[in-house]
Amino acid sequence: MLTPMNTSTANTTLDLGVAGMTCASCVSRVERALKKVPGVQDATVNLATESARVVFTPVQANEAQLRRAVRSAGYEPLVVQEGGPPEVSPWAGAAPVAIGIALSAPLVIPMLGELLGYHWMLPAWLQFLLATPVQFILGARFYKAGWHALKAGTGNMDLLVAIGTSAGWGLSVWLWLTGGAQHLYFEASAVVVTLVLLGKWLEARAKHQTVAAIRALRALRPDTAHLLGAEGEADVPLAEVLAGDRLVVRPGERIPADGLLEHGDTHVDESMLTGEPLPVSKGAGAKLTAGSINAEGRLVMRATAVGQETVLAQIIRLVEDAQAAKAPIQRLVDKVAAVFVPVVLLVALATLLGWLWTGASLEFALIHAVAVLVIACPCALGLATPAAVMAGTGVAAGQGILIKDAQALELAHKVDTVAFDKTGTLTVGQPRLVAFAVPPGVDEAAQLAAAASLQSGSEHPLARAVVAAARGRGIGVTEPG
């Protein structure tokens, strides 16, 4: 998706999806690949959204070159769909985790028995049959991603998992075939693969939750609009509405575009934009904002701004920009992650050689080297900060608070005083009846029932408050005939 960025320097921004990233090292590698393309002014890659935002000069670079750079780095470039990525069930990917747990559990149970004084283990051939599918079928994704990293001349978290678990599995097979030891390590490799898969699934659920606020904002836009033409009303997709079109908005519907009210009188709920708790009275000539709700009456409006030019679209864009931006701490994390995997591999090798030099057995030295590989996982290092930024900006947007960028969010913990200058707007967004006064000797319940019955057919917010108060007290409300 290309959009103008800065006409004074003729720069353009490109939002590009990047599939296959698994850790902060991947982020660093994609950024380096994009920044090497001539004409690229800046490139920011977000692991949580699996996307890249590139600022470049069109006369020097184009989208095809940027996509090729991503592919050359070992990842799949994707087109960012308008409206965001399709919603995926948070339970997607749970099946491999469940299978891994089912196959790994019998391998772990004997270890738990030892805590109770029972020393036994499954036959070696059964351990092999349980661990091998976990290692090479469920864990195939780690070999694939690790191989792509090697071809690109770098390393990532998947490479660490693949090397570490393969070493544990291979050592177990060697010990089983040679009879060199009574204890095998099939359970270690199977459990590590299963736990990493579990971590991946939890990450996917976290990503799903962080983009929920953006989807909620997009949901404020109706899918269709009632276009008023020479032949009457016709329902058309929102994307086909043009500036200048006359549109009909029925009671209870969301306004599809920014515009001016031509015919009709109503109250409009603009709390999604202004935070005002009470709907605003609108008459002919009043401005209407896309996403706000027509409370009552049939309206005829003329669209003045549609699509990406509406106020709601600009709010969504601001939230997306804030989520895509990197906090200062994240830039430090990315610098560390760039050298993290190579350093871990060197430490693991040093551990292996060090134990061998002290006279330890190959089995003992290899197990310690494998421990270094599987424990040193930089995945959370690269995901935690962008996920926190997305969650913070998303929740704030859902509450009507727009955060300019990630740096502002990072500094928010220093705020000790917040002043609001809009008295009366820090409410639940709808009126509530708090007192009902009647003359002495008059039955309050009967009067409230009469008032609620008279207003039960109205969509006015104050009328709805009276009806809700009566029903909340258990008073019967008679609907108008």
C-alpha cells in the first residue's frame, strides 16, 4: 500500500507485510536488507504486526525492489490489505501444541516418578517412536526457518532450537544404538520443541488481541451506504461512495461518510470522536462525521469526504502509525538481537570445548552445550516491547485516547498529574436517571411508570434513560399502541 509521505522531498511510504519472522534477529535482518536498497531513507520492521514501513524516493527505488530485498533476506513479502489482515481465530495453531503435549507427556512421567522414589523409564524404542514425530514433524518449521537463516548468512531463534534439539535427539539415538548409557534425552528434545510451539501459539494470541482495537475502530464504518439518486434509494458498497453523493441515514445507523446534513433533524452520538456523553442536536447545514450514530429520524446528507479522507480514517491511521513506530527501548533491543544468535552459538561451542578440555565426557559436554542453545531464546526479547506498544495504543484508542507515538507511551509512566478541561465528559457516555421528584402525596412509582410508558417509543437518550430507570426498579412499562 503506497501513500504520499513528503512532497517536499518526493518521498513515499510503503507498508509491506513480511511473513516468516520469528524473533528480533529476523527484524534486524529485514531492516538491514531494506536499508541497503538505493533510495531508501528509513525502514522500520515490527515483529508484532509482521509488517515493514519503508520510506523511499520513488525515482531511485520501487516496490518491486523492496519486495525482492525482503525475499532475498529469506522472508515472504506480502501486500498489506486495506482494512488490515483477516481476522484469525486465537485457537488457530493449538492442534500442534496439543499433539506435542500428548506425545511428550509419557516421556516426562518417568521423571516425575523419580521424585517419588520410583526409578523406571520407557523402553528406548518407545521413547524413539514418541519423540521422533515431535522432532521432525511438529518441529519441521524450525528446520525450515533455520535453513533460510543459514542461506542468508545469519542466524535466528529457530536455528538455535533446531541445533539444540537435534543434538539432544541425535545423542539419544547414538547412546541407544551403542548401549553407552542408561539414560536417554529424547524427552528433553521433545519437551523443548513442544514448549517453543506453545510459546509461538501464545505469541499469536497476543498479536490477535493487540490488533483488536484497530478492528474495532474499522468496524465503526458501515459496509454499505444508502445512495439517493434520481430513481430513489439504492444500497451501494461504502467504497463506491463519492464526494458529492446524497446519502440517506436511517435511525440507529452509523453515518457512512463525512458530510453536511441537508434534510432532517436528529441527535447524533459523536462520543467515538469527541468523548461527549450526550448526543448532539443536528439540523440542516450541520456537519456529520463518519462512524457517528444517527439516534432518531431519517436524514439526507451530502458527502464531503469519503474513504481515507474521513476523520475516522485519519484516527485509524494515527493509531496504526503509533503502533508501527518503535519505542527507543525497542531500538536498543533490536541492536542486541542483531548479534544475539551468533554470540549464543559461540558460547555453546565454548561450553562444549571447555567441558571437553576439563576431561568431561562427550555426553556431559554436549548436554551442557545444548542447554545453552535451548535456553537462550531471543523470541520474547523482540516481541514483548512491540506487543506492549500495540496493546497500550490499542486500548487507549478504544477509550478515545490517541497516543502520538511509541516514545510518548514510553514516557507516560513519568506523568503524575492529568488535567481534563471538558467538564462532564468523563462518564459512561449515556445519561442515567439519578433522581425523580414528585409532589407530596403522589405515587412516585405510578408517575415514573407513566413517564416511562410515554417515552418508551422514543430514541432520545433522555427518554431511554427514563425507561431504563423504570425497568431497573421493576416497574412495568406499557409500550405505545
